[in-house]
Amino acid sequence: MSTSSSTDQTPPARGTTLAEKQAALRTAQNFRSDPSSVSAADARSAASTANNFRQRHGDQIQAGMNKISGLNEKYGITKRFNNFVEDHQSPASTAHQYICIKVKYTIEYTR
């Protein structure tokens, strides 16, 4: 007998409405700016919406991330982008360092 529930394996029958998605994004923004301003009920609802989205679209998102990673490996997009930014930055620019780290992390995370 299996102990995992069927909700972990199959996508929910009903998706979320645009209003629910917007509310979840607002909750996430509020949480980022002031965590104490978010109620437990709002956080639970936002988490439920995000989980619903992940269950319904996780395979598509993973396929897209794999495709991007493959294109990056084939064409060296991260390296080319970083070289471009490096060639066009001022010596005092720290934004470049942040962007390079962020792009590199994003691409490597998708592998």
C-alpha cells in the first residue's frame, strides 16, 4: 500500500484564476518588502497557488530550462554576454559583476 497521496503525482483538476495568480504575486512582493505585513492565510494561499502552477506546468518549465541550457552550451551565450558587458563597462561598475554572477548562476542552475 502506498503512503503518498495522489495529489502529489497528478496535476490538480482545476487551475488557478488570473486573480489568484495576481494575489499570489502581490503577497510575494509584500513578503519581500515587509514580511510582517503578510498574514498566514495569505502566505498559505500564495503557496497553494504556486504549488498548483508547479504541478500543472512543471514539466514544461523543466523542458524550457533544459532547452536554454543546451543553447547556452552550444552557443556560449553566457560567455558571450559576459564578454560584451565586460568590454563596455566602466572600471567602477559593480553592476556588471552582479549581472555576470546572476546570469552564470541562472544558467548553471538550469543544468
